[in-house]
Amino acid sequence: MQKSLSTLTTAASISLAVLLLTSCNQPQKKEHHDDSPAPPEVEAPSNIISLKEANVIYDNYSKHRVNPIVQYETKERAPEKKFEPSRYVDFDYETIKQYIDYVEQEAKKAGVKKITKLRLYYANYPDQEKFPNGKKVIHKRQNSIFIVPTLEMQGTNYGFYIAGDGKAALIRDWKDDSKEGLGASHNKKQKAYAGFSLNSNLQTSKSLALNFGQSGPPPKTDF
């Protein structure tokens, strides 16, 4: 019995020795130290407002805008249809990041030196089944927004798009041309806006306007 116990003890000792030897011969993994500098702290924009301020201006909209909208929609525009005004428009966070990257990409290719602003326009969806492009109107009669980038010219910010020739063009010129056609006024603009496209051909131009966010009554967890 003692011999068997001694044999087991010896075997256990040999196994432990082999295990320790094997462990010592294993290459030791080095701890990863990221020596790259930490990104700089981002300061809060001066436009940040407190939750109290946000709540005040939200309530102001409720008091001074919602009721007139409801009265107009239910008494004048479509009395037979129930209507609840939208109180927000949101876009998927990744969509906004993609949009900013896309605008910067297209602006750079078009020769825009600096995008100055992202301008949000108020909008209102039609009371019909489809938009002119065939997309379904989800939020009929609801208020919405769309976004366009701007550039500065002669001290003023203008919304722009990418014309058919690949250059930046002013939306206001496209709108004027679409109403009046190309004529003498077109040539005057060419002198005033030298270096920018006056090609308003929508068949090949690129719009940079972003729309179709989600809207509706306020979530119960917010204001």
C-alpha cells in the first residue's frame, strides 16, 4: 500500500514538474499598451440649452402653435379626418453621420471650399397617397423638416446642390430658372456667381436635401 502511495506521489510530482516546465517555456503574452494620444476633449457648443429651457420652449409651442394647427386641420382643411399634430422629427443617428459624410464628399468634388451651415426648412406633407416621385406619403398633412447644406457667397449663405456638370449650384438659381427658363437673367447670374455652375438640368443633377425623418406626437418619456 505504501509502495502504491509512493508511486502516486512520485507520478504527481513528475506531472507537476512537467507542467511548471511547460508553463515556463510558453512565450509570455505582452500586455497591450496603446501609446496613441487620447482624443482631445470636445467642448460643449455654445448652442446647448438646459432641459428647463428646452421644456419652456416646448410648452410655448404647445400653447401657441398646436391649437391653431388642430383647428385649421379639423375645421377647414379636412373636418372628416382626425388629426394630431406632430411634435418632433427625428433621424437615425447613423443616417445623419452618413449624410454629413456624403455632403462633404460631394461638396469637395464640386469644388466647394467650405460648407458653412446645415439649414433646416419647415415643411408640410401633402394630403395624398403618394409624392410626385411615387413614394408613399406616410404622415399626411403633418409638419416636417428637410435639410440642405449652405455655402457662403458675397457675405450671404445659400443652399446649394450639385448640378449636372458636377459643379456646385445655388438652389435659388435653380428655382428661378425652373420658373422663368434660361434667359438674359441667367447670363447676369453667371457674372455674379463666377465659378459656380448654372446648369440646372435635374436629369443629371444631385440634390443634397435630406428628408423623411420619423415624426409624431411626443414620446411619453420626453417633455
